[in-house]
Amino acid sequence: MIVTEQYPKGLGPTVPELGAKGLKIFSKTCFTMLTPEVEEEMRSIPDLHSVILCGIEAQACIMSTTLDLLEKGLDVHVVADACSSRSQVDRLIALSRMKQSGAFLTTGEGVILQLVKDSKHPNFKEVQKLIMEPAPDSGLLQLFQGQNPLFT
């Protein structure tokens, strides 16, 4: 797992609720997470062909990173209900643009189940407890109700 922080000196560090304590965190000021240090870290991951992204400011950091990763030929999976923006309009347009550019939109539950792959997985019972609790409203459902031209 690679964690980046956008200008933590001015915006603050990653909140402890995300469980990143003990992980190597890369600070950055550019919107993409693909700094030289992160790219070096990515090269150390054998057979890397797919990336899962989540974070804040979908229209800035998540979108810039998505476009850069797609340009490098990687599959990009954006966890839509784990990405936010200061405005729902920015969030909606960013998710739409990332999808149009070739990224796969998914949900937190969807990505967890894809990673576990089988109910026989040794940690499935723990994972099941996580996904059985109703997720908080992400504000996305209302965007998909009816015929939303941005997601057709």
C-alpha cells in the first residue's frame, strides 16, 4: 500500500481513522501521487498491473493520479464511495471523466470482495463483519438515480 499526503504541513496529516499508522507516507505538493519517490516504490512491486485509488479531492489528486497511471498502462480502479470533493459537482464530473478515460469505478465493498475472491478465504469472516454493517451515505446514490448522462 502506498499512501501520499497533499502538503501535510499546511493541510494536516492523514487522519488516524484511516489506519495508515506505521505505513510509509509520501508527502507531496503536486496533485498526482506519482512523484519520483512513489514511482520508485511502485517499481519495487513485482508484476504491478493494477492500482486501487481512494482519497480526497477527486477532481484534483485522484483524477491526476488516475490519468497518469492510465498513461503508464496500468489498470486503475477508483473506489467511488471512498473518494470525495468539496463539491458534489466536482466529484461527479471527476468520476465521469476518470471512467471516460478508462478507469474502472467500484465501491469499497466491491473492491474488498474482489480482493478476497472466495468465501473460503481464511479472513473472510473478518471481512464479512466489515461489509455487513451498512455503509454511511456517500451521496452517490442520488447521482445514479434516473438517466444520468455522465454515466451512460
